[in-house]
Amino acid sequence: MNRYRSGDHVKVEFIDEESGQREWMWVAFDYADDGNRLVFGRLDAQPILNSGVRLGQQLAVSYGEILDRRRFAKSTDPNSR
């Protein structure tokens, strides 16, 4: 059984390669690969410091990079309604 489910958001730390600045943003969960310990989803926050990623970008995130998991009362995913 997956440890993450539809509607979850995971908080991930992003580090800007040029400046070294750190930014924590939410990734909306799409699916997981428990065998390889990866979560796949879309960036659900507008980056302020990190120009290497953009809102809505598809990402793969290692379980080890996840700082938090939340299920928000109202999802920002238009496909979840």
C-alpha cells in the first residue's frame, strides 16, 4: 500500500544552484513508486527564490527529500473536483 494518496501535498526543499538560497514549496502528489521511493507530482507553489523550477512543473521527488505531508481542506488540483 502506498504511503501517499491522491490529494496529498508534500513539502520539498529546493536549493537554487547559483545562489545557494533555499526555498520550501509544496508538490501536489500524483502517484508514487514505493519500490524506488519516489513521489511524482506537480509544483503547487510559485517559486520566489528559485528560478530553476516553475509553478505546475512535473517533478520526481525522493522520499528522503520530503519534509512534510499534508492534505489540505480544498485541493488546488482542478482534476480532483
